[in-house]
Amino acid sequence: MRCALAVTLALLAAQCGIAAGSTAFPGDPARGAAIYDRCIACHALAYNRTGPKHCGLFGRRAGSVSGFAYSPAMARAKFTWNAETLDRFLENPGRTLPGTTMGYAGIADPRERADLIAWLRQATTESPDCRR
Amino acid sequence: MIVRINPFAALEDIGRRRFILGSGALLSASAVALLAGRPALAAEYGKKKGADTQSDIRILNTALGAELEAIAAYGVGAGSGLLQKPALDLALQFQGQHKEHADVLAKTVRKLGGTPVEAKSRYEFPTEQLKTQADVLGFAAGLEKGAVSAYLGAVPLFRERELARAAASILGDEAMHWAVLRQALGENPVPAAFVS
């Protein structure tokens, strides 16, 4: 039932483990680090900016960083960030989560998303910025 | 001679045009929601007047928030004592242009009936990593590069096409900042044929 409340069908599919299709590429974190440059106008790993901080992203419920003013859409979201939900969201944030304030068209190339997600997985857990 | 322009001039009558165009675009939003198998969501969209305008306001406000942070970041750089002329003059000039972006974005949000976000009382910057002029310029270059990406990601999202044009006008300015900062750092100022 929790799945039925997920924000969109796309995320629902990802959350419930139905073919989410992000595993086609292994993902190269070195390339992903360069792709993260596209995010740094708004995000940092360790602190909230225009967008929420990314440390601890994996396994965290969407819209749950304290002290960050999320859109109602993100604050109400009932899913957790993992490779699949990130893949869906980053492909087209506004379509996946209508009403999001992340005004960013997304990353259309599945390989680029896989690289970025591989880097995020490392950086949001292992980087010195996130260990402090 | 450089003539000052207002990239948002074509938007002077945006409120009126939005009124005329609004309902058709609303329908398509409902259609998308229906397609996604969420009739309840579709109904909600249908009820919400001017969903397209709300979406444009959200995008503008997020961009405004980032511009306000950039203004503060250049303030930190210029006040750090690490920048010498001519780098200091560049920083102040670029800060002034970010202020112009922020002003026009806030004005546009208001024109659309929204409330512009305000500057935070406090921003976090990685100041402990800024020890030399090159560190400061490198930090600024990273933010400008990010800003180019952010506007590139915003341009296709605007429901009002004139807003896309105006955002592209800002993107061009920030790309110039990025190139000049790279040049000042002794890096290839224009490393690629495309920005991403």
C-alpha cells in the first residue's frame, strides 16, 4: 500500500523493484565526478544550498534533510533514494515529481546517469566532506 | 559600444498573454497526469489555475536563489583580501551582473503573480579551502560553470517561450564569466564546443 502512495508510477515501479532499467550500465564514478559539475550551481555534498545537501543520500527518504525547505511535492514523497529512484528522477525531475522546485531538465543519456549515480554512491558516503 | 538591454522586455505583457494561453496548456498537464494513470492527480491539476505559470515561477525562483548565492559568493571573494587588481575588478563586475540577473528574475516572478525568494541571512562557502587568488578564481569558475549548466537545464522547461529566451540570455553572460575566469587562471578559456 505504501507503494501505491508513491508519487508517480515511474517511482513506484522503481521503488517496488519492477524493471527499473538503470542497471544496463555499470557506471564509472570518475566520469560521474565530472558530470556532477552540472549540479554544483545548486548542490554541495556537505551543506544545504539552493538544493539540499547530498551526503547520506542513499537510503534516505526523499525530502527529508532537516533545515531544507522542500517543495510540497518532495516533502510529501514516500520513496527512498537508491540507484533506481535516482535514475528515474535525474532523467527528468519535473516529470517524475511534478511540482518539484529542482528546475532542471535532467540527464537524458542513461550512461551519463549511471556514471553520476556511481559517483554519488561513493561520494555521499566515503568522501571526506561527508565524514565530518 | 555595448547597449544595455533588458532580456525580459518581451515579457512586459506576460500576465495578459498567460491569461489567454493558460487553459489549453492546463489541459495538457491534466492529460499527462491521466496518461500516468493518476486520475486524482489529473483532477487536481485541472482545478489548479495556471499550473504552467506556477511551474515557471518555481523555475525562476530556484534560479533567483542561486543568483543570490552567487552575489554573496563574489562578496566573500572580493572581501577575502586574496584578490588583486585586475582580478578584483573582474569579481566586482561579475557580482554586479549577477545582481542584474537577480533583479530581473525577481521582477519577473512578481509579474507572474509569485513571491520572489529572498537572500538567506547566511550562506555556507568552503572558505577554509580558499587560500590564494587562484583558489578564489577557481571557486568562482566552478560556480559559473555550474550556473551555465543550471540555466541550460532550465531553458527547455519554461512553458512560456519568452522566458526560455531570457534565461538563455543570462546563460550567455555566465558562460562569458566562466571563460574569463579560466583565462585568468591560465586555463584554456573555452575548453569545448558545447556546454553541458
